[in-house]
Amino acid sequence: MPTWFAYTLIVLLTITSILLTMLILLHRGKGGGMSSMFGGGVSSSLAGSSVAEKNLDRYTVLVGIVWFACIIGLGLWLKLAVPA
């Protein structure tokens, strides 16, 4: 495989790592969390959770899946690039 593929995965992994960290910090914990600072607590409730919190959950899961796929892809690339 070409080396540009590995560099692309490394850049994508770095971006998703930073984004995943920020999204996790935005989640509401027991004490209210940082999401309430950005209007998450003002949203209307829907089944016990705000709409903003549900969207934040969806984005976190999506970024987590991309992050995981980057790690798997980079591991497979390293396995194929480096002979045993």
C-alpha cells in the first residue's frame, strides 16, 4: 500500500482523537457538565433527555466509529507494510 494512505490515516486519527475528546467533555455528567454552558440545559426535554444531548451522543458515537476504523486501518497497513 502507498505511504500516503498511512499519512492520511494518521491525520484523520489525530483529528478524530481531538474531536472525540472535545465531544466527551461536552457531555453532561452528574454535576451538569460543560454542555449546559452552551445551552444544552435550556433545550426541551424529550423522554428524559434533551435533544441537544441526544445529538451530542450521536456525534460522539459517529466520531468514535471513525476513530476506531482509523486504528484498525493503520494496524492493517502496518502489518502489510512491515514484513515479518
